[in-house]
Amino acid sequence: MTEALTPPAAGSPLALLFDIAATAHLAPRFVQDEERELAETAAADHIYTAYPETLGQAVDQDVWTGFPAVRHSNIQPGAVAHLDGGLWLHHTITANADYRDALTLLAPCICGHGYVSALLEDENDLLELLNELRVTGGRAVHSDDIGGPYCDSIPAT
């Protein structure tokens, strides 16, 4: 047989916590704001530590825009930074067992219909990609097609 819980005394810490929990509609907003801020901080920290000679010098901490997790799609909080010329950086922490930083460079494709993403592993990876993009003015060349209506890039929306 289970015993009925005696309600907490008015003004007690438990009573206050129960009142806070009853206003749960405020909690998701607070969590989202905190996730945005943490995503921005994690992105800035990652580029300053893993890319000190490149992105750490070129991308200021305040250019990152954080986004909260999308729980029903299992998407972790992330942050983006616009570089210029249509190029973007996207940072997130992977949700799989390793919980590591994942930095992706998004470049507009040469046909102008979408973006091509490249996961960056380190500064050498970034430098190689930047040298390829420099030739095309920051546009990514398709790897499997010639562009046009069969562009295999991520559609621009």
C-alpha cells in the first residue's frame, strides 16, 4: 500500500520548486536560450583551440549565432558564422558516443543552386579546402555532376 504524500508547507523550498515546475511553459524558453549561448561559446572555443592559425585569427567570437537542439529530430545545439561571399561555418557537438566537435564549411556551389558541405578535421583540411575555393572565388565545384538541374548539392532555401 502506498502512502499519500503530505503537501509541502507553504513557503518551503519544496513548495517553491513545485510552483516553478507548474509553470513549465517558461522552462523550454530558458533551456533554448542557454543552449544557444552554450553553442556559440563551444564554437568560438573550438576554433580558437583547434584552428589557432586560421579561423582563430579571422573569426571573432561574437559572429556566432547559436541554435537550440531540435529534440524530436535528435539534432544537437549548434552555431553558425557567416564568413562572406556566401560561405558559412557550422559547429556542433556530435551526439554519438564520442561527443566531439564537428566543424563544417558550407560553400555555395558553382551553379548557384545550392551549397556543398565539407567536414573539417583540422587546419590542414581547412587550408586545402580554402585553396580549392580560392580558384573559383569561393564557389564549390561539384564532384559528381556538371551542375544545372541535376545539382547534387544541398538546395539553397
